[in-house]
Amino acid sequence: MSLKNQTKLLFAQTLEEMLQTMPMDKVRVVELSRRAGTIPQSFYYHFHDKYELVAWKFLYDFSNTYVDEPQQYSIESISENLTDMYKHRNFYQKTYTERSQNSIDQYIQSFNVKTAVESIEAFYQEPVTSDQLAEIKHHSYGMMGLFKEWIQNGNSDQIKKLAEFQYAHVPTFLKKAYQNFNFKKSDVFK
């Protein structure tokens, strides 16, 4: 892992620790930086705000399953990803209940849609149609809604069922593209 990403991971781990005892809206960059043993300028070198840090943490957890691994998009890979995220349940509970103008939903939805579009365009070698884009967004919003409900109220026993449901409801054209798309760390951690 590059030094740059090690620093980002330090901020993410520190934020996760802080969220054990405080809500997201009480986290201040100055205190986060102090607890991480750095200065605010270091934080702002890497992130625009604390919500971008949360999005980076989501991408980091996502990358542990899908990036640079010979992992097929499947019920098993979705389950593995959800299991990893469940280990950080408190972090996701606190960040997903935040309702500010910069909530994590904006970042995650943007990542989901961007990844789907790139997957489709790489696989089919043509631009995404407006109908496909609408289906991508519909699927992403629906699955993120279910994810939020599960992370707030669910338990680890529901992971397999949620993964099966998600996989079954991915639009066919997107599922084919995901089966053949190779995520790279450089795509996720720019």
C-alpha cells in the first residue's frame, strides 16, 4: 500500500474509533487530525471533507473483495463484501444515519453508477443508453436502501439472503458486464 493510502487509512481508522463514542455530525477535522497524529492540512491534502473520507473507506472495504483479485461477481463475492462491511457495522451505522448536505449517499451512488457505466461500456464497447442508465440508477438506489436498512437493523445471518437478493435483481445486461469487468486499485484509489 502506498504511503498516500496508508495516511488515508490512518484517517479512516481514526474516524472509525471516534464514531464509537460520538455521532458523525460532532466529528471535527481538527480533532480527527490531532487523534491521527497529524495536522488538518494533511487531512485536507487527501480529502475535501469528512464525507469524502467516509466514501474512501467504503471504497477501501469494496476493494478488499473486488479489486486486483480474480474474483467473479457472484453471490459469494457479494456475501464476502457484506461480511467485511459488517465487521465495521458501527462505522456504517453512524455514517449512513448522517443527513447533511454532503451525506455519504451522494458519494456511494456516484461510485456505483460510475462503476456500472464503465463496466458496461468496457464489455459492450458502446455508450450506455438512457434506458440502461435509468435501470442502473434504479438498481443502485434500491440496493443502497436495502443496505442501509440491513446495516441499521439486520444481523450477520442475513448476509447470504441479502447477497442472493442483490444478485438476482441486478439487470441482466449489468450482470454480464460485471462478470467480465476487472476492477483495478488505480480505478478505485485515484
